[in-house]
Amino acid sequence: MSGFRKPVALLVALFVVPLFAVQALAAESSARLLVTVDRTEVSTQLGGKFAFRSTIRNDGATSVSGLIANLNVVSLRDGVYVDPEDWSSQRTHYLDPLPAGASTTITWHVHAVNGGVLGLVVAVLPESGAGLPPPSPLIRLTVAEKKTLNSGGILPLALGIPGLIGLLTLGVGFRRRRQRRSSRSPPLATRRPSPTTSSCFGAPASPPRRRAGRRRP
């Protein structure tokens, strides 16, 4: 029985112990990664665009490779659905190997598609998945919702209908005033035919005048 235990102990010493040593080294290297951002608060309006920078620094003694930087967007208020894919066209960056003491900076472009109070966090993930470094400080984002008078394109309709009603009211009032004036005015007097002219209605014409002639002796 003791002869069987020796090969098992040898296998553990050859494979398991180095595996734990590699994982511990990776965890130590990842733990020495520091993620910072150039701001902690951002205020914008719905539909606004802005950018910020994050810096990943390797404070360890060895080079680190296989790092992945990812931007996360989360609502700080309950009941608000946020799709991070709508906020940035490139939320994931695959980093080049980072030597000891070196750093790299990433510029993130963000488009505010939700109103409210949200949080932005940059997380760095190693490909091995071992030893996750702490994420960046939280960026508190306040997005003010725009309040427009022409919501849904109803402003022309809301202004046009009262204006049309006003024009119709003025037209009806003007027409009524004209009718009242015409009803109050006296009828035109009938023109009588001249007594010196013949009447078309059978009135007798005046007799012709006689010319005065010379008297005979």
C-alpha cells in the first residue's frame, strides 16, 4: 500500500503544485494592476455624447499579458433597464502585454441613451480568469431628460387648430355685421320720369313749343 502512495505523491508534486504556483503568480500579478479614471462625475442630457479615459498600470515586478478591458454601464436606480451595447460602439479592448511598471490608457466614447442616474465602471479581466484585479472607481453619470414642447410633432397641430377656429370666428362675425348693416340701410328712391320726356310707362309727353314767327302787316 505504501508503494502505491509514492507514485501518487510524485504526480501531485509534478503537476498539481506547479499549477497552484502559476495561479498564485497570476493572481499576484493581477492584484498589482491598478485601474484609474480621469473623472468621477459626469452630467449630460439625453442623447448627449462624452468621453473619458481610463489608465491601467502594472505595479508588479513581472510583465502581464492577456488582459481585457471592459466598460460596464449600470443604473443606480431600481426599475431602469440599461443595455450597455447601446452606450458605446466599442466596450471591449484587448490589451497588449503590459511590462512591469508600464501603463496604458484607453479613451472611451459614450452616448447617453437613458435618462436618470447611472454608474460607469471599467473592469480589467485576465484571459486565465485567475486573480481578478479591482475595477476602476465608479463614475457617477447624471443624464437629464429633455422636455420638448413639440413632443411627437404635435406642436403645429396644437397651434394650428386654435388659429383656424379663430379665423372662422372672425369670418362669421364679419359676415353678420355686413348683413345687419344692409338690413338697416333705407331702400333707394324710385326715379320719376321727367315731364318733358315721353314715359315708357304710358305717361303723356309734353306738347311741342311753337316757334314765334314774324307778324305780317
